[in-house]
Amino acid sequence: MGKLIFIIIIVLLAYWIIKARKQPNTKTESLTDASEDMVRCVHCGVHLPESESIVSKGKYFCSDKHYHKHIESE
């Protein structure tokens, strides 16, 4: 009886390994599609996605507050 259970476990492991190799890795593909350029806030230096930044005269800011502080300091 113990040999039968051992053989069933081996067959299931082999099936699982073969099935895993045939399926494409969709997680990696979705990460490459969602990649975006990162930019650095001129005021504080934090990095953030370009779509979430505030752009003024080619400079990137992480918030309105930092944008206004930078303008005041110029």
C-alpha cells in the first residue's frame, strides 16, 4: 500500500512539473507592459512615476507644495 501512495505522489509531481513548464509566465509579461519612466522631484529628490509628477519648464515635482516652494526659492 505504501508503494502505491509513493507512485501516485511521483506521478502527480511529474504532472505538475510538466504542466508548469508548458504555461507561459504571464506575471513577467504584465510587469513589462506596465513599466513606466521614473523621475526625480527637483525639490526633495524622491523618485516617482512620470505620470504622477507635476512638470514645469522640464522639471519634475512630486506635489504642488514642492512646486510652489521651488518657485519661491528661485
